[in-house]
Amino acid sequence: MDLNIKELDDKVGQRLREQAEAAGLSVQQFLRNELTRIASRLSPAELTNGRRPMNRLEFEAIREELRKIDAS
């Protein structure tokens, strides 16, 4: 797949060049590595999809368990 990113802020481009140079990579290889890393993780939306917020009782139960762990 080929990507073309338009209207990237100059400061962002400069920062990416600096990071690539520090890693000893071309900007293209640096971005390939970063995009591969990003794609390998679940997004925030994927992490929360189908989950409901924790209710107060569940929160307090977890808090109490942590207190017990800290006390031991």
C-alpha cells in the first residue's frame, strides 16, 4: 500500500525527520516502523467497544482489594 499525506504541518515533518535521523533510518522506514507498531495495537475505540462504565460498587471493591494488597 502506498500512502500520500497532504498538508502535514512543517514542524511535524521536521520532527519526524529528526526522529528518523536519531534512529538511523530514512523517514520512510521510520514511518513504516511506526505505522506497523500503531496498527499492531488496539485503538482506544476497539478497547472500549462493548464495555460499560464501572459502577460505584465495582470501583469500591477494586479499591478495597488494592488496599489489602498494599497492607500486606
